[in-house]
Amino acid sequence: MKKIYWLVFIAVITALYCGYIIFPKSNKLVLESATMQEWAGGAAGSGRGITYRIVAKKRPKKAVKISSVWIGNAQNGKTVDFIVTTMPKGPKEVNISDRVEDITDADKILIEATLYLSRPVRRLPDDPEVPEDIPKQTEKQICGIENFTGDAYVAYSMGKKIEYLIIEKFQKLEPIFYP
């Protein structure tokens, strides 16, 4: 009989310990998965791009506010537009596409960003010449984390302090080629 009590005691302690690891006392998001998938349209001019999906686990009943998503390293990255979809335990799925919303009613959130890749411009022989000496106007964005080396990060807050969910490496999925 004492063995059963000890077994139950050890099981309870293990469950409490695992709960502490999954949801630490601090208000931090926990990365569950991060994937990237290249895609290309089949029709001429339909474009191509990369879709990034980040699934994060949060503490129940804690409001989280996603402020920005950075894709790339510190030198070659940029802030991208994103959509947040909540993943509640219930059968309903609530879509939230506004960053200023506080997300409370979900245990998991899906952050999705799509980068559209530029395609080369086709030039016909009788098109007018474009001067090559015109410099491209590109705005360099500044990374929010000093010496950042990962693939991406999500800036968020659960309260007043800004936190970062760092994605070291995205899992690369098979490309999709639409007909």
C-alpha cells in the first residue's frame, strides 16, 4: 500500500514539475513550432513567396499583445506584416488580425507572415532604355535585439514589459507550386 502512495506522490510531483517547465512562472510565450514554406503561382505574373508560421503556447488567461514580427538576421532582416489566429481548446476558432488586440481566450496562438518575393521584370527588345545609374531606394530597418543571429523573433508583451520569442531556425517544408 505504501508503494502505491509513493507512486502517486512521485506522479504528482512529476506532473507539477513538467507544468512548471512548460509554463514557467514568468509571462513568456513558449515556442511550439516554426515552419517556412516557399510557394509559387502557376499563372504568369501570379508571383511567388514564403509563408512563415509560428505556433506559440501561452499561459492560460494571460493577455498577450503581439507588437511586431522580424524575419531574418540583424543585418538582412525586416519587420513584416502578420496575422494572429488564436487556437482555443473549444471548437470555435477566433481570428484576430489586429496587433493592438489583447489575446486572452487561447492557450495557443498562430502567427502567420507572408513575404512576397520580387520577380525579374521582363524586358522586350523595343522597350525604352532605363538608366542603370539610378540608385534603388531601400530603407534599412533596425533589428530590436542587438547582435541577433536567429532566423526570426516575435516582439510581444504580457503586461508592460516587451519580451521576445526567438526562433533560432525554421523547419523548411516542401515548396508548393500552384497550377
